[in-house]
Amino acid sequence: MPTSSRRKMKLAKYTFLALAAMLLAACTNDDTDLEWLIDNNPGKVVPPVIEMDYSDLDEGLDVIVTDPSDETYNDYWENSPWTTTVRVNYTADGATVTGTGTRAKAVIDGGHVVLTILASRVHVIASGECQDGSLKVYSDNKYKMTLNGLTLANPTGPAINNQCGKTLYLIVAQGTANKLQDGADYAYVEEEDMKGTLFSEGQVIFSGQGELEVTSVSHNAIASDDYLRFRKGCKYKLTSEKGNCLRGKDAVYVDGSVFNMTTRGDAKKGITSRGLVAINGGRATIITSGAPVVEAELNDTTSSAGVKCDSIMTIAGGELRILCLGEGGKGINAHQGIVMTGGKVTVVTQGVKGLASPKGIKCEGELAVTAGALYSYSKHARPVDATTLNLAPAHRVYETKTHLFKVEY
């Protein structure tokens, strides 16, 4: 064999050994920095591109629960009769309300409507366009509201403000495009909360087959002081400049639909709850870019996150895609554990470490995965930081500890 050929073979051998040694060190030493390896070997570890996806999603039929003993039975408006219809129509000059009779009353000030529902089984249909308007509802009974081609902006508060502590069934009418936006400065009413463009004191159950775009320039996009549930069939575009995209105080249930969420606020989240967060279907894309915030009173630092829950997070189906760009950002931050029994989760965090440490997934409890596909990438820190990691026997597991964690079934 020519001398030059032997030299080339020897050089290739040493190069391979050096690369293998680096990979071995990366897999066994949490402090190893793989940035050089990733940047110079793009075929080895290349995180997927996460961007907004507005394409249709074939979810199948939205099956209505008809068994009264089922705990979700009351979350389906189809199980109740609706005998009264109140129509609220907006124009550039103001609003009109019809169908109130003795079962509801309305106070109108230009484009701002305060509707008081006085009976049960009332269906409110809101439509039209107004750039200086709002809809506030008082009720002691659950009611149904359909958005039927509504564009509504309120410069001084929520576009829709539900002051009813009972269930609000919010339907996005099939084939319609609806837009809601709040303002920079809220005009607060004493002893009343108003925490977002679409705010509710009670639980909100979303359904329908239309499109809803919700924008907040100062607060949350959608917020409830109870829980939020999203059924199949809709497309949601949620943007918040300073707040969270979805905030359900008690819980957030995503049973279906397509979501594209962007939050730019410091330490804000795509989805957040003090209670359970359950991803059961649909497709949600979340992009965050806010910086961390020091909470002096708590002597703690909080950072932005794609999903944050103070209780258990469950993933049983659907697809969750998260991109965190801000310093110290976390893809998923669960305080009591994560249980994954299906679905697909992709997390990419690009933020550097500063006041807060970035993590792909932070789980203060057990991360238990029995099915589905989980991919977590963190450019500058650990992809997974869990108190306990419990993986069922998988078809494929790959981990570099410092940057990438992947498990597929």
C-alpha cells in the first residue's frame, strides 16, 4: 500500500477516535459543552425547526359525552336546552342588542355593551365589527355565547368580560373569522377582575369550527379564574405582548383544535395554570421570547416557559411544539410531575443562562413516559431536569445530557 494511503487511513482513524472520545465525554459528563461539536457536526445534533403552523388538522369527530355520570358531562352545551336568543351586533358607530325581553337587559354606551342575563338557557350571538367596543356579561346562570364573525377591540379593557362564575360555553361559529383585542390601559371597576382580552370569572368551554384570533397588548390573551377547556375543531391564534397566552387558574384542558401562540412578555408563559394542564389532542405551537424576572419579595427568579403548571401535567395525545428564545427560558416547567401516555412533544430552548437557567423540561417530581414521542433540546443547558425519570421500555432512547434527550415508542 502506498505511504500516502497509509497516512490518510491513520489520520482518519485518529479523527474518528477523537470524535468518539468527545461524544463519550458528552454523554457521561453533565458539564461538557457540546456547542462546538453541534456547530461543527450539524448532522449529529440538529434541533428541529419550530414555527407557526396554520394548516388544517384532521381530528375526526368531536364526540359528545352523553353519560350524566361522566365528570365532563356538563362541559358539553349540547346536553342542555337553549330557549332564548339574544343578538349583539356591532358596527363602526356602536352596537345594537335584540331579543332581550324579560330574560335579559342591556345597557349600551356607544360600542360598549353590558348585558345582564336574568334567566337560564340563554344563548348570546355576537357579530359585527367595532374598534372601540366591548361585551361584558353578568349572570347567575351558565349561558352560551357564539362568536359569529366578530371583530372587537377595547382600548380600555377586555374585549369580552364574563363576570359570571358559572360555565360559559363559547362557540366559534363554523366558517367564521373572529378577532378580539384589548388596550394598553385598563379602566378597572372596583371589586371586578379583568385579566385579559377574553376574561372569565367562571370556566370557559371552547368549541366550534371557526377561527379565533386573540391579541393582548398588556395582559393575558385568554384567562379564566376557573378552568379552560378546548374541544376539537377550531383554529386559535393567540398573541400577548406582556402577558400569558392561556391562563386557566384551576386547570387547562386541550382536547383538540389548532393553536399558534406567541408571548413576548418577560417571565410569561404560553399555557399556565396553578392546577392541572392536560394535553389530550390537537396541535399547539408555542413560541416565547421573554427575559427572566427577579421576584424580590420571594427571593426568587422566574423565567418564561412554553407550559407551566403548579400541579401535574398530563400528555395523552395530540402534538405540542415549543420554542423558547429568551434567557433562562424553559420549554415545560411542571412543579409536581409529568405523566406522558401518548402524543408527541418537541421542545427546543435556545436561551442562554443568566439570572435563570434554561431547561428543555424542568420537572419537580417524576417524569413518567409510557408511550408517544418526546424530544427535548436545550442549546445551553440540560434538556431534561427531573427529580425522577421513569421510562417504560422504549424502542429508542438517545441522550447527551447536556443538550438533547429523545425517547420514542
